[in-house]
Amino acid sequence: MSTPKSTHVVPNSDRGGWDSKDSGNSRASKHFDRKQDAVDWARGHSRGLENELVIHDQHGRIRQKDSHGNDPRDIHG
């Protein structure tokens, strides 16, 4: 099994609340009532996987990204 490229915190339109989902998975890794709880858990999960954390707003738009692994960008300085 390969490591997911990213972990997403997304709103759950069926159950309400927030889900942490790894890219490529149809099911959530974990469900939360509060967004901050989802972000906190997903950040630790993403660090463990050394992938990118992507946080969405209540409309599903990306609001923040945080890389916890090999950053694909070539940044100097």
C-alpha cells in the first residue's frame, strides 16, 4: 500500500461535521463534530504519513495547505 499524497479536512454533507480523508480513499479516516478537532487530528495523521494537509472550508473550497513531508517545490533561500 502506498502513502496517500494528501490528507484532506472536508465538510460532511450527509452527517454534518467534518471528515479527515486521505487522497484516493472513498471513506473518511475519522469523523468529527468540530472542524478544529478534525484539523488537529488530521495534522498529526498527516505528519505521520509525511504528506500534505489540505484544509477546506464549509463550501469545500481549499483554504489552507501544510506540507509535512518532501516539499515538491524547489525553493531556495
